[in-house]
Amino acid sequence: MKAGHFGAVFALVASLGLGGCASILGESKYPVNVSSAPAGASFEITDKSGQVIHSGNTPSTVTLKSGKGYFSGETYTLRFKKQGYADRTVTLDSSLSGWYWGNILFGGLIGMLIVDPATGAMFKLPEQASADMGMPLAASNPSDLTVGTVDSLTEAQRARLVPLN
């Protein structure tokens, strides 16, 4: 084989081998650390179509798909609940993976236009999803109610009383 033909064959084989560069270097599923402050909240994850795909308690690690379909990234909604706290909702969006652009550099049009968009490897997900549950809600349990009389107050507490008219 002539030297010029060898180079052309090598370039062809290399471009076919690198055709799905993002699929080789990137992922289509990502581990996402799910946490809350305070810990111990229950959570439920729904996908774009509203289907519940996972539920658990924080802290937890969940593996999620980054793509929803051909050239379509996934968006997840995480709903957090913890007794004594207001419910929280967090959205987790996929974004374009930097590895996807590796297809352009290595001439992988097959990977760029077919493989990565179909497998979801052109997208990535954040490493974390977290909810701050905020301050505990006021107790609404009747057993927490204490009734007192003016006589049980200190002088400082009595001084702050305001008469109702």
C-alpha cells in the first residue's frame, strides 16, 4: 500500500472510531447527590412527563438520565417534604456537555448528529440537588398550648402587656 493511501485509510478508521466521542468520553446517566437542610426529608423525583421515577430520603445518591429523546435534554422536578417544615420544590435541568463539542474537533459527525443526541450523551446533569427546608413551622398541636394567668407573669412581662379595648 502506498504511503498516501495508508494515511487516508488511517484517517478514515480514526474518524469512524471517534465518531461518538461524547458517548465514549461523556455519559448519558449521572449520579446526583440529593440532600436537604435539615437532613431526613423525603423526596420524590418526576421527569418531564410528570412520571415519578424515584423516591427516597435525604441524603441519597440517585442515577438519572440526562436526555429525554433525540436532541432533547431531561428536566426533573424534586419535591421535598419533612414534618414540621414547609414543602420545597427544586428543578434539575440538563445542559449541553462540553464533551459533545469534542465531536467537532475529531470529525465525528455520526456522534454529533446521531449517537450523542439519541443516547442523551450530549447532555449532562448537575452533581447535586439540594433543598433548604427553612425554619420549622409553628407547632399546631393543641397539646403545645399553655394557658397562664397574669399572676404567673414576671414584673417585666406584666410591663409589656397592652390592654385590649
